[in-house]
Amino acid sequence: MRILLTLAAGTILMGLGSCATMSQEQCLMGDWVGQGRADGVAGYGAGRLSDHAEACARHGVTPDANAYYRGHEQGVRQYCVPGRAFRVAVSGGGYANGFCPADLEQDFLYAYADGRLIWDAMQRADTLRARADESRARAAEYEQDIRDAEYRLANEEDLTQEQRRTIRDRINRLRRDRDTANDQANALSYDITDADREVSRLRSRFTPVYGNW
């Protein structure tokens, strides 16, 4: 199985730069095994050590790289479990191939693929809702334009016959556009229902395996 995905905030952050990744107190404490483990559990790559080195240099502290890497390996093994993979995928997070050890990666990727099914289904439902909302908003704008035009016809007595004809034609066009927008929104509502059912179906399928999310 081959999964190539972009990185996302809160997931696998391979060597992502950051300011002051460690406080002065943490640097002086020097728990590099613990820091490495914490970074691994959080999904950071081992390259994050360079960020810590930069942060701690301000306080005259040099990281113990060997200790950090030992802890990081432990943390990565805690991170690379199917339940975490599923939750990362469901939240839209990314995964960088090779982050997990070879003996854990296959199960991780299988669970990640399951989570992506949920994510994709939710994205489809959200996209359909956004399109329906846009159609309803257009219909409301057309309706307001119709009312404004009808008000002119009813209240502006100095309009010429040609002007009145032009306004009536515009009202007819606006009504057609309004009806088309409403029809589009109504049609999308059926697609939204189908998309929501798919999300519910997948939730029922995977909750017994991965728990609630």
C-alpha cells in the first residue's frame, strides 16, 4: 500500500521549524529521553531536535542527541498504532511514509486508509452543504432584486412605458434565476442526505474497531 499525503498541522511534522520549542526550564532540566519520547508521541520527526538545539542554545544548553533519539524511538512506537492512525486521518491529518518503523507501518497505513474513508465522506457532505448554501443565498439575492424592481413599478409614477417594460422583463429573468437557484439547492439536498448516510454507515462500521472519535 502506498500513501503519499501532504503534512498537516497536529500530525506528522517532520523537522518543522519553530521558535522556542523548549522553555528555559525544560532546557536546563535536560530530560532528553523524555523530550524525545514526547515528540515521538506527538508525531514529530527526529529532526525536531535541531529546533530544540536552537531554543536551548539561548540558555547555554546543548542537547544530548543520543538520549533524545532513544526517547524519540520509544515515542514513535507509541504513536504508530492503528487507533492513532485512524484518528489522524479522520481529522484530516497527513502521514509521511517511513515515519513509522517497518514492523508497525503496514497496520498503521491500513488504519489510516480506514480513517480517510470517513474524512473523504465528511468532506463530500460539507462541500455539498456549501454548494446548497450558495444556491440559497443566490436565490435570496434574486428575491430581493425582484422586490426592489416591483417596488419601482408600484411607486415610481414617472416611469415611461419602455422603462416599465424593461423592468418587467428584468423581473421575469430574476424569477427564472431565483427558481433555478432554488431547484439547485433542492437537488443538492438529496445528495447531502446520501452523503450523510454514507458518513453514518462508515461510523457504524468503524466505531466497533477504533472506538468513538
